[in-house]
Amino acid sequence: MGKLYAISGVTGMTGNELVRQILVDGSTDHIIGFDNFYASSIDTVADHIDDDRFEFFEYDINNKDQMHDFEVRVSDLKGSYEELIYINCAAVVHTEHFYHVYETFETNVEGMNSFLEQAIRVGAQKFINCSTSEVYSMNSWNENGGVKESDYITMAIAEHSQRTSYATGKLLTEFFMKDAVDTGKIKGCSIRFANVYSKDERYPKHIIPFIINSFRDNGKVVLLENSRKNKRTFLNNYDSCSAVLALAATDSALDGTVYNVATDEEISIIDLAKLCASKMGIDNPVIEFSGYRESDPERRLLSTDKIKTRTSWRPAVTLDRGLDECITNYLKR
């Protein structure tokens, strides 16, 4: 008997990579997942769509009838598996939506809470809530090895920027998660991912595909004025998903608290653009600047001591290797 995974947003960036990591050759695990393709495509799971271990439904987390049908199907299946694990990957995450409060609220807050309540009703043993490092807002870096989960959060205010509405909603889901664990309803935790990227990226305006596609199509890249100062760490999607599974497999870590998942390979956005150009064979790349984004922290560096102490997780994909994979895949298209 394997494990049964119920995954929302299963064709999105996190969801589709989880499918690959769970359904390795010889695995007896089973996935039942859904997505409404708001930010993805069925193509992302094409390699497993005909796999008997994977059931996919084109459902919306905010559609009550569809979620009822999904719950019934999970209930029918769970008796055949030793453990039922819910993973919530449904989230409006692109920066274009950060400033539109109603586009993020229903899915990220109400949808997550409904999915958590469903997991409790069907008797799931575990629930993994995918949150975001955006909750750190403007206080996303320090000199002591990066921001820890236990540090106080200082968010931007409404008068400063609507961007933080997204972070506020995701933070609320972390309280839902902690309350469910503290009251003995389920085991689980929340994960704050930092700047995840993928070779299969579907959003052309995320920074890494944007840089690569700009050099390919225009011979130059136009960055925001913020990029003159900004630095980031970038987490490969393989590593973000391996962290989800490492936590799900570690009962002692599922105490309702939060885990940072990131790398410590910090790089400036300008140097990132130059590195991509170099890998594409472009000497002296043209980099221009235009536009400005409010509430954009100059640095984002997170401590990952907690997850490394409580699980065996370590990032496996270096930025150098990850960029090579991205460039190879993007240039094929």
C-alpha cells in the first residue's frame, strides 16, 4: 500500500513537479489532483496524464460542486492507501496579480481554508500549505544568516503599496494551518518558498524567463529601475518540491509551524542578466532600465536552518545548473 496525495493546483509550477517526484518508477503512490488552468496548462503533466497512478480533474478550488465531487472521490480511494496527504499548491503567485486584491483573496485565502477543512473531514493525516516568502515584505533580509521564521514580520502598509495584500492573505493561511494542528485536527505545516524558478516556467514575465527571452528575441533586456540595487536568491523548482515531500515524510516536523525553503546563492539582478547572457554566448549584453515597482525589497535572504535541522532536505540544484536547464528549454520553444 502506498500513499494517496490530494493536490490542488496540480498543473502549476509546484504541482506538476510534485507529480514527477511522487510517481517515480516503481512507486505505489497515487495522486488525485485538480487545476483550473488559471496559470498553467495540461501540457505540464503530459508525461503522466495517462499514468494509472494519476487522476486529474479540471476543477476550480472555488467551485463548491466540483470540490464536493473531488472530496467524494478522495473518500472512495483513501481506504486503499496507508496514508492520505493533502498538498495545497493552488495560489495566484505572479507579481502582476500582487496588486489586485480580489484576484488573490478567493483562491489564496478562502480556497485554502476550504481545502484544509475538506482534508480534515475526509480524515487526511497530513496537510502541507504552500505559502510564500512575500510575507516578509520589506523586512526580508538580515546580516545574521538571513531572516528566520521566528523573526517578527514588518509588512508594507496599504498607503504604501497594495502588493502586500497578497502576502497578508498567505500569512492568514499559515494561521489556519497552525490552528488546525494546535487543535489536534491534522498534522501539517506551511512553507515559505523564495523566488522559485523552473525550466518549464509558464510566466514569461518572471525574471529568469523574462531575461532569457528578452535576449533571445530583442538582443537586450529592459529591467525595472529597482534592479539597479536588487539582489535575490533563486530556488529551483526541483528543490522546492523535494522540500514539500521531505516535510510530508517527517512527522515530527508537522507541528503547524512555518518553514523557509530557499538557497543562499545570492545574486544581483544585473549579475543574473549578465550570467544568462554569457551562457547564451552574448558578449557585452545591453541592459536598460525602465519602470519602478513599489514595495520591492532590495534583498531577500532567508535562513533555512530550521528545515535543515528537522529534515534531511538540502537544495540540490545550483543556480549555474538551473540556468543551463532553463536556457536549453526556453530556446527550444
